[in-house]
Amino acid sequence: MDVQPVVDWLAGGARPAADPKQVLKLLCERLVECGVRLDRMALFVRPLHPNVAAHALYWRRGAAEVEVNEEDHAFTGSEEQLASPIHRVRATGHEIRRRLEDPAAPLDFPVLHELRASGITDYLIMPLEFLSEVHALSVATRSAGGFSDAELAALARIRPPLTRLVEVFALERKAATILDAYLGRHAGEKVLQGRIRRGDTERIHAVIWFCDLRDSTPLADALGPEAFLALLNEYFECVLGPALERGGQVLRFIGDAALAIFPVAADPADAATRAVEAAREAVARMEKMNRNRQTPLRFGIGLHLGDVLYGNVGTRERIEFTVIGAAANEAARIEALCKTLGAPLVVSEAVARHTRHAWRRLGPHPLRGVENPVELLTL
């Protein structure tokens, strides 16, 4: 059983596979061609992700696609997780084999009952030892007698190059996840493309969104830090969720305030309409949230349209990917007038004239640092 071509293929980067799903599919197909009686292979990698605790890929003979399964952080420490052979392999670094066609085989993990019932005769789960942590790979067959010694030797040979390749993909995904979580998807993509030098900026035209929570200091004092943090997360979910759902990019959290943008691609009406619709939805979600509160939360959203510099600013040791410019400052000052004007949403004339919404004029208002008063409106 010559699997050296498969070993060489993995060591060379598994081209033309572009992601772990394709790697797993092509790997299994090549092993089957070499004579390995493989009916099931699963790859288990624990990602670094704010919402995902476990990531698994499943190849099954005859299936058109590799199946993806993910578990959230509630899975960590659960009975299901602790009773899994994956947990045992990660904790010990040792492989586990169960020859399920043997009536005396120990069924010491719940999944083994399911595998035996589906006709699996032999199950092996092996550690994939990354440089700093252990993940897992399982294989199974329905063939009588289970895996032969030659098949086990073949699987052992592909494990080291597969481990290194999966680790590369995992590191790339980890980097992208961290950048997405802390910078936002679009800014993260630019950083991964090499836009990491201080001063790397571009001028863009965008609708700038600034939102802020009112009375946060007395709220924090009354609730305590843990309860206030939970409330703040709920508030941001209500207010910024609609912006993200409509293509907005959240760039900064500034305490209980946040800065986002809707870049203009060609037609300002598209970005302005999406921003206003997101703001309307945010107001609706906050109204629903406030119905369950004795003291309603007060907040403001300010929208403005203008040119900003989009890129890296900061010191030599610590930089931030954000927007700077007069339009961003003006958006923050427009939001500050929400309280004075008694409206949760206030937009500039520059935004309102690009949408078909019905607006109520609030009149011209001076903004600090701006020579002429700015015409403001609300829905």
C-alpha cells in the first residue's frame, strides 16, 4: 500500500485544495484510491473564536460534500463534551482505537454506540499535535475485520504532514478571526493584505454612524460592573446589530459609544438608505428592549456623509485602523444633539437628501469647529 504520493501531496500544500474542507475531501479520495478501506474521517480543531468553541469537518463515503459542524461556548465543559473521545485525546495526547465488530469491545464513549449501530467495525481517533496544542483526527471503516496493519501504517504516515497543513490553515483562520473580531471584517481584510504601516490610509466617501448611551455613569454605579457590562453588550447588540446586518463596518467602541461607517461605492443613496434603515431598526429594537425595563435606556444615533481618511493611525508601537477627519467629528457632534433635540436619531442634510424617507426638519444648528450651521433632520 503505497501512500508516499499522498504524503508528498500533503507536504507540498495539498494543491489545488484551498481550504480544510477541500483538503479533507481530496485526502480521503486519494487514500481510498490507494486501497485504504475508509468510510468516515473527521477532523476536530478547536478554534480561537468569540462565538465558536468547537469546529469539526466530516467526510463520509458517498456524500457529495464535507459536512461542517460547530458548537458554541456553552458546549465547553458540558456533559457531551467531557464524554467525547475527542476530549480524551486532547487531554492525554494518546490515540484511542475501538474494534466495534468485537462484541467485547468497550463502548466507553456514547458516540461508539451510534457508530456500531451504523455498521462501523473499526474506529480510531488520533492526536494532531500542533506546536502548542493538541487537536484530533478520527477514521472509521465498515469493512469486515476492521483496518489492517497496512492501512494503520498508511494512516500513521499521513498524520505528520496533515498535522502541519491543518495547523497552517488553523493559524490563518485564527489571524482572520482575531482581526474580524477586533477590527471588523473589512478592516481585518485590509490588514491581512499588508496594510499595517502607520500612515497607510485612503480617502473614502462614507456615511458615518456615531451612537452613544446616555446616563451610563449612574447606570454603572447602580448596577455594578458585571451587570452594567452585560447591559452594555445587550445595548450594542440592539443598536449595532442592524448596522452590521446591512453592510456597515463597526470600527471603534469608545466606552459606551461606537463609530461605524457605510462606505459609498458608487451611489451615495445606497449607503445612506442602508444606514437610515439600520438606524430605524436599531430604534425599534431598543424600544422593544426598553419595554422590559423599569427605567428605559436613552441613547442617540447621529448620521453624517462626508470624506474621511480610512487606515492606520497611532504610535510606532500601537496603531489602530479607523477613520479620521472632519466628517467623523461632525457625526459625533450631531449625535450629541440627540439629547437636546429629543430625538434618538438625528441626521445631516447631506444624508437625508439621498434617501426617500419622510423627514422632519429640526433646523440649522451650529457644530463646534464647523463654520456654518448644519441643517439637521429626524424621521
